[in-house]
Amino acid sequence: MMISKAMNTSLNRQIANEMNASHKYLAMAYCFEDMGLKIFARRFNQQADEERGHALKIARFIQDVGGSVVFEGLDKPKSDYKTAKQIVQAAVDSELTVTSQINDLVAQAEKERDYATRSFLQWFVDEQVEEVSSMTELLKLVTMAGEQYLFQLEGRLMAMMSAKSD
Ligand SMILES: [Fe+2]
Ligand SMILES: [Fe+2]
């Protein structure tokens, strides 16, 4: 095994964190759907898939370095958001939390002189910059639009989504 037992445990914990983030985004997507905001719902559904992808990326790495993947149970996500702004604010907060989790992992890898894990984690460091930035941008737009103009904002969001997938 190329990584320590402690690192293996921390990476498994991050798999659970990413799966919980995925679950949280899924709950948010359905709240948006309840609000009649189909494009927001689609955006958050995609985000849920991305987070699941992050979990599997970590699982793949653990296998590659000869560790063992252990899954945890999921936390019950909040599903009683009152406004779209509340949801997007919670998403920003969640991305900031994940960013600090990734930073903790990086610190651990550096402390252990585990450069394979350190290198692997760089992708996540960069990804978090992207995710905090795009969610913060969305929060600004939602705040600016106000709840009654969110339908109009959906067109803009659709354009942002297709620009991203180009
Ligand atoms: Fe993630
Ligand atoms: Fe994320």
C-alpha cells in the first residue's frame, strides 16, 4: 500500500463527504422543482452527479494505491428550504466546507510526505476554486433578481450551463 492507514481513512471520509454533498444537491434540486424552477433543478441535479463523480474519483485513487475503499451511510439532507436564495446560500456554504476538508487532506498528505496523494488532491483544490466561484456567482444573480424574477434568471442559467459544457 502506497498510502498510510490514516490517509486511507481520511480519503474514505472524503468519499462520504462528497456523497453527502451529492445527496444534499439532489434534495436541493427537488426543492427547486417544487418551486417551479426547472432549470435550477437541472443545474443542481448535474451538480449532484458531479459530486458523486468526485467520490468515485477518490475511490479509484484509493484502489490505485492499494488501499481499501469503505463507504459510510449518508446523512439526511435538509429538504425544507423556503426560498431559492436559501438553497443557493446553503450550496455556497457547503462548497466552502468541502474546500476546507480538501485543505485538511492536503495538509495531512504534506505532513506525511505522501506526494502521490498530494498530487492527486491538486485536482480537487482547483475544482473547489471553480465550484465556490460559480456558486457565489449564482448567489449574486439570485440576490440581484429577487425571488419574483427567478423565472427570467432561468434563461441566463441555461446559457451558463451550455457555455460550461462547450
Ligand atoms: Fe466535490
Ligand atoms: Fe462541489
